[in-house]
Amino acid sequence: MRKVILTLAASFVSSAAFAQAYVGIAGGATKQDVSCDATWSCDHSDTGFKVYAGYKFAPFIAGELSYTDFGKVKVIYVPDFVSRTYKTTSVALGTTAFIPLAPRMTGLVRLGVASNRGERSTSSFGFQFFSSETHTHPYFGLGLAVEVARGLSINGAFDLTKTEYGSEKANASLLSVGLSYEFCATARPRSHRGLQ
């Protein structure tokens, strides 16, 4: 029992020594695959952004909180030319794994749960109708980070989740490029640089 306690204590101290907080921001292309049946015009693509903050409990694992704007989808229906706009924003909490690929290059894998708010705006003959709903869905992400200065990294990432507009469900994705910064970077070992 004493050995087990000492082992657990050593693991806790080791993890605490590597604990680092980080923040990031990114922007890029979004897509939502809502239905385009019986439409005259349908644009699935837009631009969006993501802001996030995390805390590393160990060199290769962190808890992360993020806010993502997945942009809008604009649809015009025929023959009545009703226009409709779909917009999704997401607040997510999950885990990020850091996979060293090179001294200054790291792969990222994200997995968690997202609270996704879908907003639908319909315009017809001068009238506008608005509705919104929030649903919980899993989210997944892949990324690559390259450290360009101590604690500062350039990130490329792909994030994916689901969104809902009434009875319709759609995949929402963001392909982004951005920057992240890890605090207290000077305190970490050289071999663990560039891990966000």
C-alpha cells in the first residue's frame, strides 16, 4: 500500500510540474451540409472563427474550453423565393491530446461535448421569422501546431460537430489557421516545446 501511495504521489507531482495554461484563436472556412432540396440557391460555405483556452495536466493531455462560430448557410427556395439563413455557434468542453511529431511540431486530437445553438431566420414577402434551439452533441478535431517562438505556435485545425434546425440535422465544420500561446513556457523542459 505504501508503494502504491508513493507511486500515485510521484505521478501527481510529475503532472503538476508539467501543468501549463494556454489560449488560442483561429479563423477559416466553415461548412454546414443542410438540405438543398427544391432550392434555387444554396450556399453551404462561409467563414467562421474559434477561441479557446486549455490547461495541461500532463505533457500530452489537457482539458480545453472553446467557443466556435460556424458561420451561416443561405438558402433561397423555389417557386416562392423564400429565403432562409442558418447559423450555428458552439460552446465545447473536452480533452486535447498532444502528439509530438518533431522538436517543434505537434499533432492535436480533440474530443468532447458541445452545446450547439442553431438559429434559423426566414424571410418571405417582407416578413421575417426567427427561431433558435440548443442541443448537445459530441465534437471531434484534428490539428497540427508548429512552434515559431517560445510558447507561441501557428496552428492548423479541422473541427467537426452536429447542429440542428428543427427536424433537420447537419454536420458543421471549421477548417482554420490561427495562433496559440502557452504561458510559463520558460519553465518546461526543452523536449516538450511546441506542444500546442
